[in-house]
Amino acid sequence: MKSEQDWFEQVDKLVKQREKRELDGDPRLVELASAMADCMAAKGYQTAAKNPINMETWGQLTFMKELHEPARKEGGRDIPPYTSTGPWYQPTHLPDADPRRYLAKEVKMALDDLECGKDFYAAYLPKSVQVAEAAQAEFGMDPD
């Protein structure tokens, strides 16, 4: 390893590889993620994919994308379109009614997400932590 930054990048790369293999490859998690996506679709939400890793982050990414757009429209800011791998921007100012509208939408979606994902999250989150800690331990990271 060339630097501390290189070390962290290698740890992160290994964690992501293991998560993809062990979380997205777990038949039970795939089944639970698909059921959660179907439940959310029945409530009017659209998910990009039904795999476990996507289902764990879809709500957060949905709101990041939604708030990125008003940030792009603010005067004098040269902000590229939103991508899940690129930088994310929040607006510095929203018209008076917008914050309440965004909050109400986010709260409703979070409650629906919890209702639809209660079985998924109960299985996914502990396994996700286990996978990450095992990969980090290979690089000498102590989870405590």
C-alpha cells in the first residue's frame, strides 16, 4: 500500500465486493428485497432495482436526487445532473412551501419503507454489518 488513502480505498473495495456477493447473492435477502419492492410499488413508489443493496439505499438516493434538482436551478451555480456516483448538492434556499412539502413526502415514504421493509431490514442489516466487519478485519481494522 502506498498511503493511508490507498489502504482505505482497498478496504472499501473489498467491502463492496463482499457485499455484492454475500448480500445481493443471498437467496433469502433477494426474496425479501423483491417483496419489499413489490410492496413499495403497490404504494406508488418506483425502485430502480429489486436487489438487496439497492433496496437498502433507494429511499435515501431518491431524496438526494429530488433535492439535487432545485440546487441545480439556483442562480449562478454550475452543477451537473445528479448521478448516484457523482457529487450531490442540496439547495441553499427553497420557496416557503417547499420544505414542508419535501418533509411530508419524506416522512410518508419513510413510514411506507419501514412497513414494507420490516422483514427485509431485520435480515439485511445484521448481515450487512457482519460482511463489512469481516472484510475490514482482513485489513486489521478492529470493529470496536
